[in-house]
Amino acid sequence: MGNGPDEKSKKKNQQAELEVGVLAIQGDFAEHIAVLGKLGVKAREVRLPEHLDSVDGLIIPGGESTTLSRLMTIYNLREPVERMAAEGRAVWGTCAGLIMLSREITEQDPIPLGIMDIGVQRNAFGRQVDSFEQTLDVSALGPAPFHAIFIRAPVIIRVGDGVEVLSALDADRPVAVRQGNLMATAFHPELTDDYRFHSYFLEMAGGNGKSPRSRNGAP
Ligand code: GLN
């Protein structure tokens, strides 16, 4: 049982039934959608609150968090995203998406959603190292290191009690965290061809205690 071939194909089938929303109002949502497609998962571009109704999870992509923040207010997306997170559906923020998930940031703008118990500093790596690539250990993804691309990245400066650090640059600088159904990464897995973070997120999205089918009312 557990890891037998039957379990594996069952898991695969369940993932194929998943529908994952990608917030598509700003930033590099197309790259996330492309990865989901390669993993055989249905992706839904989310621009309006009702686009969230059927999805099993949501990815908030990288981009510019001050713009994302404004557009989420204008499109009335804040409350429905907060609600889906409270319901236990999976939400993953990458880079600017991480900033949006946080409880507090070191500046007035943007206004984060506040659903994840972390504190964040934007553009934490200064001008000289605006962008860099770094190999990370992420034990939740297995022994192979993960090649992470950081672009004007934020860093997490406070981690709440219920938050698990999945990976860090050093003891003071976590860059990938999880809190139950929520995940945040300061870097951009969608810009590499290593899809393990996406697969990990799909497991989170499928593991919320309700299969996608049963939530839609089918047996
Ligand atoms: N620096 C951007 C911000 O503060 C984030 C950059 C990114 O998402 N790659 O919103």
C-alpha cells in the first residue's frame, strides 16, 4: 500500500482532475500556466472573483506587488482570495505573490492580503544583486538541489509559529515557506524546467480533504 503503483496512478489521475487558478492581472502568469500545462493540469486564468469558484488552488505570480495590490482592490479580488485561503484551498505566491500573501511588510505600499504569518522586506538584495541564481536545498522536494532564480526578490524577515521553513539562504533569510495550505517562494520556479515546486503545490491543492469531484457535487 502507500507507494505502490496503484497509489501512484491514482495520484496522477487525481492531479489530472485538478483545476488550478493563476492570478492573471499582472506579472508572469503565462509561465506558471505553461508549467501547469506540461504537468497535465487544467489552469484557469483568474481575473474576476467568480473565476475562483471552481479552482482547487491559486497561484499568485511574480511581477510588481504595488501594481498587483492596486489591481486586486479594483477587481474586488482581495476578499475572495482571503476566503478561499480560509476555506483551506491551496494558495502559492511567488516573489511579488509572496509579498501579497504576507501579514506585514516594511513599507506602506503595497497593502498585503495578510493571510500568511510572515513579515517581508521588498527588494531586499539591493541594486548590485538585483537578480541572481542560487542553488537551494529543499528537503521537501527530495535530495537534488533546486536551482532558484531571484529577480528583485523579497526576503522573509519574520516567520510565525505555524510556518515551516522549506528553504533558506542562511539562518536569517528564509526564501521558501509553508503554512498549512499556503506556500510562498521568494524566487521563480516557473522560470526553470524543474517542476518540483509546482508538483508539490499540486499535492497541496489535491490534499485539502475534498477531492475536486466531490466538491463539485459528483460522487
Ligand atoms: N520587486 C518586486 C516587488 O516588490 C517583486 C519582483 C518579482 O516578483 N520578481 O513587487
